Amino acid sequence: MTTRIYLDVHALQTVPPSNLNRDDTGAPKSAVYGGVPRARVSSQAWKRATRAYFSDEHLLEPNELGVRTKKVAEVLAERISALDPAIERAEALQTAAVVIETATGSKIEVPKRNADAKDGEEQPAPQSKYLMFLSARQLDSLAALAVEGSPDIKGYLKDKANKARAKEIADTRHSVDIALFGRMVADSADINVDAAVQVAHAISVHRVENESDYYTAVDDRNTDAEPGAGMIGTVDFNSATLYRYAALGVHQLADNLGQGLREDEPLTTPVRRAVEAFVHGFVASLPTGKINTFGHHTLPDAVIVKLRTTRPVSFVAAFEEPVQADHRSGHVKEASARLAEYIPDIERAYGDEESTLTWVLRVGPNTEKLTGIGEEATNLTSLVSHVGQAVADHLDKPA
């Protein structure tokens, strides 16, 4: 596919006192933008939350997802044993390690810290040195290859055709999450996958200073003669109205998915399903840092989605001058007004009106200024469906 198609997803989301994403000191992450400190939630935190949402909310089937882990030999060994129960665990692990090394070029070995098993203890499982990201389809096919080559898997993979087949399996039939977020294999750059999605660090539209909560915990067994707390401590937090942004290259996603996930489907079907899952997951997901302490369960006040054929465009510059709080309406009303003013200006100067589609999902009177920015969706399901159909229509057009 040569036609470029980009999907921009923008969201305004207010979170109460919380610590969604901590730095190395335990404080909420922050950044300076427009000369003032802002609350920040890293792109990694929201990408992780989005990936988790795919499975937690059953947006995608297990065979459409991947596994990212250092324990990839254990994962593959489980599949090998399931295919052939006669293969014992130790043999399955050794076979899995050889297959993964051949397929990915990565060294799979027992970590040095676990190398010395005590008498009577099971030998620790080998691991990769870094997180390995493989799709369910890839793992299933590698397991089938391993069983086929058992019990002499090393000899089996000395055959050039079998070795090439192992490498091909690791680089085809990518899962949706690999196709979206990419994959880096340090020891074999030729099977890297370029991410179709770019996620910005979410930042507050206004100035934010972190606060600190001093807390105590009571010992239930203390008597009246033992006053005082059983434990004391502090936890840092902040509250903010965040601007969130992600850009999805639909053309890159289609290339990454390749044949798609099912032989009986046209290319547009798995791409559309992946796009819809991403839009739904990115909008509705939420990082869970300290969530038991703060219960910060919120959803965006406003979502704007744009489908373009030019290039991704973030609207973060609308908030380079920090929004000032209105004691009657907080930050959301002014942030919505900023976007309603900035979007038409940036589109007039740089956009392509004829090829750009826009949808808006908003909640409450404070976002009323965004009316008219694009086609209004009544709910998230409607938004996702409209975006998915538009993507499929673009994909069906001749290049």
C-alpha cells in the first residue's frame, strides 16, 4: 500500500488526586512546557494500559495478541508440551531455547543469578536477556516446528530450509499489538517491526505542583496502652486536566499485519478490527499506578479523532500558554474553548479539508465549544464504528 492514512486521536481527560505514573522517587512524573511545570503521564504507561485493555475488555481474541516476556522459552515450552505431552518439561525447555535462538538470533540461557540450582531443585528455565515480543500465531507455529524436529532439534535446524522456516515464522503473522506498537529484537534487526502507533506523553493543560499526603496505619492489635500508629508514611500526588494524543499510521499497520490474521478475510477486515480496538482501548484505558490508594477512575471529557492523508498533527500547542482555572468551571471549559479555536486555525494553515474526516465525542456543557468541530458521535461505540468504517473505505480505494 502506498497511500498514507493517518489517524490522530486527541483527548481531554481530568483526573482527581492521583499518582498514575511515578518517577524514580515515587512522585508523579512531570515536565516543563510553556515555561511552567505540568503533570505528565509517560507514553509507555498509556501504551501498556491500552495493551492490557485489549485483553481485559475482550476487544481482541487471544490469538490476535502477543506475549512480551523474557520467559519466552517457558511460554513456548508450554505449547510444545501441549502438542506432544510425551515431551517432558526439561526437554521442552531445551528445545524451545534452541528454536527461539534460531528464529530470532537471541541468546536464550539460564540467568547467572539462577544458574546454580541446589540438589533436588528443578533446573531454572532459560530466559532471553531482554523482553521478547512474539504473537500467539508465531508461538503456535514455532511449537509445531519444534515438535516436528524433536527429539534432535539441533540437527533438524541445521537444515537450511528448516532454519529459514523458523526465521520466517518469527517475522510473519504478527499480532495486532506487535503491529501497533512495534518490536525491537536487538540481536536480529531484520525481524524488527516498525510501530504503527506513536503515543505522546500526556501533559496537563495547566500548571501543576505536586502535593504530598501524610498517612498513618493503625495496628489492629494495639491496646489503649499502645497509642500511636503502626506505620506512617507519605505519598505524592497531583490532579490535572490532561491533553492526550496518539497518531496511528494505518498504512504501516496494514503492512505490519501483512496477510491478516485469518485466511478467509480480506485485508481490510483485520486492519479495521485493529484500528477499532486501538481507538477504543486508547480512549477508555487508564494507567493503574496507585489506583487502590486514589481510585482515579475517570474517562475523557472530550475525544477528537481525525483521519488524514497528509501527516499526523498534534494540537498540544493550543496549551503552550497554560490554561488558567475558572473557579466556576475548572480547566475543562477553557481547554475545550482553546481547542475549538486552535483546530480550525491549524487546519486552515496546514490541513487538507477535502481529504480529512473529523469526529467528536464529548460529555457535558463544559465541552460545548467543540460542537461543530466534526461529526458528533453519541457514544464511544458509535465513534469506534464510524472511524472503523471510514478506514475500511479508504483501504478499499485503489492506490
